Amino acid sequence: NAGVTQTPKFRVLKTGQSMTLLCAQDMNHEYMYWYRQDPGMGLRLIHYSVGEGTTAKGEVPDGYNVSRLKKQNFLLGLESAAPSQTSVYFCASSSPVRVGNTEAFFGQGTRLTVV
Amino acid sequence: DAKTTQPTSMDCAEGRAANLPCNHSTISGNEYVYWYRQIHSQGPQYIIHGLKNNETNEMASLIITEDRKSSTLILPHATLRDTAVYYCIVRVAGAGGTSYGKLTFGQGTILTVHP
């Protein structure tokens, strides 16, 4: 059981380049999330999705776009990377059916450096 | 979601109990207390959650005060592998509704377990 898988694990981009981070989950979860974590900080929510074909903005959405074309995949795109987007990106998923428990499962992260 | 306050760091001797406090004085009646931990920049891992009763699972125990304004996560026999950042998160129950399972992370408590 792979859980939540993120690709790539590491990436270095030049300012202005674009890239897509892929998140895949095999738990049939409805909800998926993208967080970023800057050094010494907690995670902050970028975008999230409550189902296939739906997306919504989180706390820090500027400079990012997302898509959820398939239930198991959630893509995070950077159209024109900036040094301020240097961070570790975490994808997560959870299920709405477990009342009282929203245990979220996280991927291992993508370390992105923009130079 | 209610704001939480945690100590920045704590130390614990291996084999002893680690008691991590969390203050959440503005918690609402329908909000649960969740604990996650993040080991060495890996993705966060769910530990335990509770509403008002004490909870225990294979990883930890959660003690919530009667007025629900604070709680303590207890790792009964800490090991070196428990060295991590521990996050206390307060949020409404369930993954459904407008919360959609979103998590708001603070800076957490850095727990260092030493030999």
C-alpha cells in the first residue's frame, strides 16, 4: 500500500521556469491537499480539492494552479517560478466518511529550489 | 479553527514519558484536538485525536482538561525515534462540511529524546 506518492522528490528550477508536481493516492480518498513548508515553519495550505474536477484556494494560493482530473491524482503547477517559492511541498489526502476523525495521510514531500 | 499555543522545544530522556502540553483556550464545543508529528522533514503523521474524553492508542495518550482549554500528549516510553516536531491542531470534527479536513499548522514543539 503506497499511500500518498509525490513526484519528483527534488527539483531545482530557474526563475521563470514552469513545472508540475504530481501527487497520487491509492486510498480512494475524496479530499486532497497541497501544503508548503518553509524553514522553521509549520505547513501552510496552498490549494485543496474535495473531489474529482473541483479545486479551491487555501491560505497561500498565489503563484500556483492545481487540477484534479482524476480522483487519485492532484497536480500542483508553477507557471513562472520565483525564488519565494523555494520550499518543501507536501501533498495529503483524507476521507470524509470517518466521522470525528479526519486523519490526513501525507506524502514524503518535494523539495523545490528556485534560483 | 481555534488557535493553539505550544512550547517551542522540549527534551526527554529515552525510556521516560514525554508530556507535550498544548493550550487552546478559545476552543469551541464542536472542535476536536488533533496531534500530528513530523520526523526529520518527512510528511506529518497523525498520532491521535479527542473531543473531551481521554484517548489512548498504540502510539500515545491524549489528556484533555475538563474545561477543554488545554491538553497533553503523552508518549509513555519515549525512544530516540520519537524525536520530531509535534503539532497540536484544533479543528471541527469530521472531514465534511466547510472544513473539508483542512489542517492549520502552527510551529509545533520540537521534542528531542536523548540517550
